[in-house]
Amino acid sequence: MAQIDFSKVVSDFLKSGVSYPFAKKYGEKIINLASNESPFPPSPRVLSAVQKALKNLNSYPDPWAIDLREKIADYTGLGGKNVVLGNGSDELVDLVCRLFLNPGDRVLIPIPTFSFYELSSRLVGAKIEFWALPDFRWRAEEFLRVAKKSKMIFVCRPNNPTGNSVAEEAVLELLSKGKIVVVDEAYHEFAGYTLAPYVKDYENLIVLRTFSKAFGLAGLRIGYALASPRIVEAIQRVKQPFSVNSLALVAASAALDDIPYMRRVVGTIIKERQKVADELTSMNLKVLNSDANFLMAGGFPKDADEICTTLEKRGILIRSLAGVRGAGRGWVRITIGTEEQNRKLLSVLREILK
């Protein structure tokens, strides 16, 4: 195995300029439509379970979380040995890179997408190859062509921030050629489609999920990976033993006990997503079709940063994509909020555009 030149890795990383773009938060009076969080609280069952668990904070959390992993297995149609938990799916992206990538290994990252794939890949010295989605669309034939020399490919499905997805057949083609494919399904509950069942057939497939979006547990930081038992065991060995806190474990378990609540939340957000998309289109803006809880919009008469700054002064946060690789200065990402939050956003946007 090649020796890592840590000084070069750090130097190259700093030169890349990549960092995670945190949204600004100023308290409850601010409408935050910049972070793809759920605008609704978690299930009442979650709140009750967490309240009861507060008395046990003197104990370490269960590092194996067998019961929760079995619940996730039932939810996903897989087995408990196919599930490993993480401190958000971010931790799992980092661990997968550490496990499978050596310095110089080629990693393909379609852009624009979630920036943490690049950050984690750079930290292990991987050689990153970006593929800009033509017109923000997935063209399977071209995608397969550019992936030929890559060891690992990251696929966000549906993709953040475009909201669309690569065809299932294209991912299966990559898997059949022995590529390590990491499929991030953070927005699975909104999209309804998944590649999770193929974990049983391909040891080189890793599917990531999170409780941060549809389940409303972003503040507790808990996600999971679905993979072959061998990969799950490897990740379990290298991850920190108590990276997922006890309240997160309890909350996730209670959330899975109330799937109907989650589905009502998802249904509400999907309805609001269509209403917001229609209103933005009526303002002569370009809106990409989305299978997630957000919309990517462009065609503004002003720079995206300027639009976001103006909205911020009015107490509303959305995400400028001006600094996101492969996006452009004219595009923003808007998280779908409550009906009231969306109405406020659209009203202020109309004023700005006039």
C-alpha cells in the first residue's frame, strides 16, 4: 500500500478551498429554508421516548444497537447484519472513504452535489474527478463512460441540489463492473425509490440513509448504511464505539414505531413542493423537477448571493448555489417549509423580483 504524504494531503485539501457550507441561523424568528431540514417536529412518540430516556444519561449508549438495527432492517426489507449506524450519514461517508480509498485512487463525483463527498475523499488523498451534469440532467450513457477509470463513485439519489436521479440501470451497470458505488438516499422517503434491495446481490454497493430529513431528527445526528455483512462489520470495527448518542438511538427507534406520522409529514411536504414550484414558475423562474424536500431554482435577474442576502434581511434563509461546484451564480436551493413559511417566502420573492 502506498505511503500517505500527510503534508501534501493537507496542503492539497486547503488549496481546494472545499468546506461544508453551513447555513446561518439566528433563532426562532428566522425562517430557515436553507438546510433541507424538516419544518415539522418529530413524532410525539419520539418526544415522549426521549423525555423518558433523559434519566439514563449517566450511561454510555449501546455501541451495537441490535434492536434498532433490526427495526431498520424491517423498515428496509434487509437483515440486521446489513445495517450499521453512524453519527449522521456524514460519518459513514467519511468511514467508507477511509476503508476503501488509498492515495491516488480515482473517485468520481457528479456535480453539483453534496460537498461532503469531496471533503472526505480529499482527506484520504484520493484523486477526484468531477462530472458536471449536462443541463443538470443525468445522461446515463455519458455517466457510464466517465466512470470507467474510477474506483469509487458517489451517487446522491435523488441528488442534492438538483432533486433528480440517475437511472437505476446505470448504477447496476457500474456495480456489475466491480466499481464501489456509494448511493446516498438521504431523501428516499420523499422519492419513494431505492437501490437498497440490491445490497443482497452486490457487495460493492453501499446505500446511505438518514433520520434527519423525513423523520425530523436532524438535531440528534443519526444515519445508517445498508451494505453486505462484511462491509458492515468493517465499518463497525473502525467507527468510534459511541459515536451515536443514546438519545438519538431512542429517538430513531420511536420514529420507526410511528411510520404513519412520517408519511403524513412527507405527504404534506410533497404537496407544498408542487405549490411552491408552480408559484416560482409563475414568476418566470426556472424550477427543476424535484423528488426531494427542496427545489433548485434559477433565472433570477440578480446574482444568487444578492437574492439570498436580500431575503436574509427579511428573516428568510435559502441556500445560494453560487459557490457550489457545477451549479452557477444564478441558482438557489429552497427547502420546502410549512404552508405559512412558504407563503412568506413567495410573498417576499415577488417583491424582490418586481
